[in-house]
Amino acid sequence: MIFDTIRKLLKTELTEVEYDNYLLGLIFDEEASKSDLVILKATNPFVAKWVESKYGPKIAHLFEMQTGIKPEVRVSVGQAKKSKKESAKFDNTVSISQKSKSTILNPSWIFDSFVVGSSNKFAHTAAISVAEKPGKLYNPLFIYGGVGLGKTHLLHAIGNKLTFDGKNVIYATIEQFMNDFTSHLRNQTMDRFREKYRNCDALLIDDVQFLSNKEGTQEEFFHTFNELQSNGKQIVMTSDKHPKQIGGLEARLKSRFESGLIADIAPPELETKIAIVNKKCELNGIHLNSEVVGYIAATLGESIREIEGVIIKLNAFAKMMGQEITLEFAKNVLKDQLRETRENITIDHIVEIVSKEINIKPSEIRSKSRSSAIVNARRIVIYLARNLTPNSMPIIATYFGMKDHTAVSHSIKKINETIKNDRDFEIKLEELKNKIKIKNEV
């Protein structure tokens, strides 16, 4: 069959992760297809949309190479009537998806596409353990951390693994849970609501911090939680805060949230950010040289969503302008985005963060002290102020009561020398930059 040939060609051009997750389970609808129209069937709407937009042109090109006619490629959800020549392996893929039941999950958020570093290794390991032995090891699993660090990715990865294993998975944001609850309560159909959320193998809830001060929803969630846990069903939740820090949450719910395993995800260190940039480039089929990758990792904040958005933006601009993505090109495209970030950061803000990290009082950093520890802290603040704020060297000199900008220039020179000779210091400096940007975003 022609699509078997096309599939083999695709396999040689794509990574193993891409092929296994998006193309292995596709079914060619031979009866509905025509010479100028190719109909493919996927297991869920996310896969269908992703395949059509990302791989559709490539599939059309390969068909043209085989038949001489370039067809339109459409991908929808469902099962096609297959000829006897269809591989039993593909039949097995479909049967797995049919016997499982879940709400919509993003097929690209799997464990293989999650970049692991020291900042998220514990949460990643816990998530894999839960996906492999649901309801047995850590129940509930509570993952918390800042915006864009990968909490939702891990939640979907758990869901995708459990769904593949034939489990009934319910994924919802807490807002969706609340809206469902309100709607069913209004329509007096709470039995249907409870059937949906309590008759599953795993309940995955995103952003539980928004339960704060929602008394009615908290009551219902409490009973849903108890019902699932008592029946050995897995519960996984994410939040931007530790349960103890969620205000307006009933004590009995906090107690339930803390009864299992709590795993935090911290902002990624520089090496992990570089790995994230490279992984996002690989998944999006975008090539960036090491200089540009390093620039993106060092300049942007910790948000993985922002990093991916920037990569896609650079690629789009490069295609429109017919240019290669060089370091200079990247700096030019991103200058407005970075300028906006710089304008919102103050020197006071930098002093506050650095003083906490180095354990030196803000007043000491701004003082005239010549203690080596304080001088070093002051140089770090000056360096960061020059890199992260729009302030000129004379303005920074005035802030520290220096005679002129030459003292500022000297401090920056000293820091640059240390960066060249001390890799650990460079990494620490990048972590400070990230914390300053994160604090500013909050």
C-alpha cells in the first residue's frame, strides 16, 4: 500500500519520539481518499491537528513523489475501514486508544519530550512513578512551582501514559472543574457530574490554587478526593504554591493535599535552559546555532512557554525575511521584547534579590564598605543593573554614590574577568538573573 511506503520514508526523516507519538498510529482511509485528496485518521483531536499542520505538507510532498500528483492532506479523528494489508501493529495502536477513555490531553506533552535537570528531576521521577503504578506509591501527588516551568507538561505526560495503558483518565483545570460543578448544580444533574469525576482511574487537576475561597467547590472537591482515594484511584494536582501557602483553602483540604508526596519544580539553571531550547528546536524542526541557543537561554526568563514562543517567532521572522538566524538577527528580532522586561526592573529590585542570595544586607551593598564580600556583592549588583535595566553607567554610579561612571566600568570589567575564569560563578550569575526576572514578573 502506498501509505506504508510514505510511512517508511517519514520514519527515516523524523526523530523516534516524533514518529512513535504522532505517525505510528495514523490510519490511511483508503476508501475516502482520492488521487488529489489524502484522508488520514488519528486517535484524538490534538494529534489530528498537530499532524495536519506540522506534517501535512511533508506527507503531500511524499505522495507527489510517488504518484506525480500533489494531494490535499486532511487528518480527522476516528477509525477508517482498513484493507487486509493494514499492519497488525497499527490495529493494536487503535485498540489501545479505543479501550481507554480520557479527556483531551496534549499528545506532545510526554515524558520523552520533557527536559530533565536538577531543578525538576525529583518532580519528573515522582511523575513517572505515579504513571507506572497509579494509586499505589504517591497518592496524591502534588506538584508546585512557578509559571511556565513544566507542571502541566508532567500532568499531561502522566495522563498520556495512563491512557496508553488503557486507563480512564480525567484531566481538567480547576476552573473547568468549577464550571462543570456550577453548571450541573444549576441543572440539578449532580449525579452526572459525580459519575464523571469519581468513576475514573486517575484524576489530574491543574492550578488547584484557584480553589481559594470557593467554599461550595471546595466541599465537592473534598468529597470527590475522598471517594477516589478510598478506592485506590490516583490523584495528581498542580499549583503555583505549596499547599500551606494557598490562602482561603479549608484546613481539611490542605491536610489531604499534604498527605501524599509534594514535589516542587524550581527555575531551570543555565544548562537545563540550553537543553530546553535545543529540545524545543528539535520538536519544532528548527535549527539554531549554539550562539543563538546560548543567547536565548541566558537572556530570557525561566518560562518554557516563553522560550518556545521566542524560538517560533525567530523562525517565522527568518522565513518571512529570507534570512539565516544569526546571533545579530536574534538580538534584533527580540530587542523590543527584552527592552520591555528591562524597563520593569529596578536597581532596588536587584539589590533586594542579591542581598538575600548572598546573605548581605541591602544597606551594606549600598555602603562605602571595602570588605571583600561586600565589594563583590556590589560589583554583582552593578553588573546586573547594567545588563537588566535601561540605566546608564552614570545613573548607576549616582545610585551607589560613586564619583563617576569609571568605577562602574571597573566593576563590570572585574565581573567579566571572573566569568571567563570561573564557570560556577557564571552559572550562579545566570541563576540570579532568572530570579530577578521571575520576581519582576510576579
